[in-house]
Amino acid sequence: MEFLINCSLQPDNYRVLAEAIIYMLQKLQEENPQLVEQIEPYFKKKYMPLAYNQLSSLLVDNNYKILLPEYGNIEVKLHPLPKTVYLLFLRYPEGIRFKELYLYKDELLSIYNKITNRYDNEEIYQAINDLVDMTKPSINQKCARIRQAFRKIMDEDTARYYYIDGPNGEPKKVMLPEELIQIRL
């Protein structure tokens, strides 16, 4: 029963249902603990795969869609520039210091050219230059948009594994374990 008492579903649209089930099972635990022991494995396997803070793998498909397969293949929707930043950081699990982002300018340009619908090279270069210029807020804005996209899908405790974060002055990175990240480009 302990797994049900301390659980929370990640996708917000399941949260109310999960809380109702948890409440009913807590009441049932008080009245008939043997029955709860019998049905616990069934719930764990069949009906509540997300009920104990299970992280979904993250898949970047060959169309540059960012998907969460274990959360019903939900797509994390990002505009091209934040998506470019996110894809770069996924490639470097050890993290990147924002002040060293200029070292990745060519890689950012390459990624952005593949996913943007812009055709003006001047605009593309300017967007990437702004991104790596630490006197401008562009990188922080893009990271805020990434954070917001994940928070729309899941609670903060889970989202923090997926967005780009880290202490000031230290490398920023995606905390999701590497074995849960699949990039199919």
C-alpha cells in the first residue's frame, strides 16, 4: 500500500483520477488490508504505470519531434530556437557552461538550419549570435521556454529531470539519465 500512498501521476490530466484512487485505497486499507495486498500488484502493473514517479524516456525522432513514450507519446512542443538549444544540450550530458556556449556556435547553426523554417541566412546567424552572446538574455529566455514546455506536461519534481538547469557558473545540463535519452537523427 505504501507505493500508492506516496505516489503522484506526472501528466496533469491523470492527477485527479490518481488522487481519487489513492483515497479509496487508503480507506480500503483501513477496512480490509488483506484485500489491498491482493490487488496491489494488479494496480502496479496494469493501471498505474506512472503512479510512482516513473520517468519517461525521451525520444528525439528523425523529424526532430521530442516525445515522451511512457507518457502516451506526448510531444514536447518547442519553437525551433529553444528546440535547437535543447537538442544541443542533449548531446552533451556532462553539460555546457553558458559562458562557453560560443564554442558550440557551429553546432547550433547546423541544428537550427535543419529545424527552422527561416530561409534568410542573415536572420539565422543573428539568432544564433544572440544566443551565444552572454550580454543578451536569449539563452535564458530559451531555457525558460523549455522549462515551461515540460511543466505543462508534468509536475515540477519530474520536469526538473528534463529541462536544462544547473548552479550559477557551473555547466548546465539535462538531468535525465543518459539511458533514458534516445536520439534517432
